[in-house]
Amino acid sequence: MNYQTFEPDQDLTAFIKCYWTLESPKEEKPEKQTIVPDGCMEMIFHYGDLYKQYLDNGNNIIQPRCFVIGQLTRPLEIEPTGETGIFSIRFRPEGFLPFTTTPIKEMENTAVSLEKLFGKDGQEIGQQILSANSTAERIKFIEIFLLDRLTDLETVDRIVKSTVETIMTANGQLSVDELSRHSKVDRRQLLRKFSSAIGLSPKQLSRTIRLQAALKMLLNDQFSSLSDLAYENEYYDQAHFIKDFKEFTGSTPKEFYGTHLKMSSLLYRKD
């Protein structure tokens, strides 16, 4: 797999973490890949063959060619149907809100086509991205599209933005009460603001970010034992850590190195 990341234009850095591409040849025996929640929504363009997405009931659907995947609250299982060619925009946790009129919460764990989100404009940007000859062209087209839609810079509440920054800095290790005191906002009000802007509660985002911090340590071999890994990330005990890990990845830490997690290993080994 060839995975690369690219920086966004300065005017979009407040909303976008990065662009990334993934290319891989067709596999003789395609394997399911597990995508781990990371608190970020993604806008995906499949210029290669499409992917299957497995549902909770065991059935599967074919993902749209161009779509936004909402906030993940559980592992997402996908499988290539042929040659992989993906161009993606990884938004910051609160970063997609200014670009859509669709309620963020309604998109949870769902791939929503760009046509459904943006109508004719969604169709047109999809065609431009898919017919582009290079990543540089794709970035140029998507930045024009997003900057044209960025009419209200105040869409994201400053309290939400500052609280997200606090969660990130603390690696998700602060309680909701601590976040509420830090932001000087009532707990219930903070919950409403997060649900509207991010589609996750402060607690959900904190758990996701804390797990991601532990995951990166695991992927980079920055630990000596699971107990140390749990302690470093301020889990109550090893059992609590393993429970959270399995909820977000579908595997225990010891099972994590299987081939079905090679895509997550690429996406999350480095920030």
C-alpha cells in the first residue's frame, strides 16, 4: 500500500487536518480492513475500484464513489473490490460543520454521497476529482470547492473549538466535569454544542482521542507492557484499557497486529 499525506491551504487549516491518498494493486484474496474511530470525518473519493462496507447485521453494501463518512463510534469494516485508488480529506473534529447544512449527528457511522449532501455541486466536484490527472490537481479542485462554501467563518462555536483543542492537548485524559470547568460552560450546554458541531459528546471524543494516543504508542512500539500502556494513557486499569480498545478496534491489543488492520496501521501510525 502506498499512503501519502498532504497539507491543506493556510485558509483551510482550521478545518482540515490533511489530505491523503492510498493506492494499492488488486489482491488475489481481498481481506476485510478495520478502520478505527479517530474523531474526524472524512470526504472520500474512490478513483480506483469501490469498497464494500460491512453492516452490523452481517450484510454489506458498496460504498458510493464520492461520499462523506460521518463520525465513527465503532470499528468500520471495509473490503476492496479491486485496485485501490483513494483521495481523502480528513477534517478536524469540528471541521466539517461549516461546509454542510445536513445535521452532523444524522451522519454517524454512515457514508453519505456528495450528491445527497451538495446536489449538483456534489456531482460536479466528484467528476472533477475523479477525472484529475494528479494529486495536486485534486487538491486544487477540492480547495476551490471548499473555499467557495466557506461563507461563515463563525459557524464553529469558539467554546467547541477551544474545548476540542484542550481534549487533544490532554490526549483525551480529562473528565467532562474538568472540561466544563475549563471552558466555563455548563456541562449540559457543552454536550449540546458538541452534539451539534461534532456529532459526538465531549466524553465520546475524549475516549476516542485517548484510544488513538494509546494506539499510536502501540503501533510505534513505545511501551514495555500492556499495563504500562494503560497506565501511560490514564486508564483505570488494564481491564478497562482492553475493554475500550476492543470497543473501538474490534480486537484486543494482542490481536491488533493482524492483516485486517494494516490500513489503520498506515493511517494512524503517524499524526
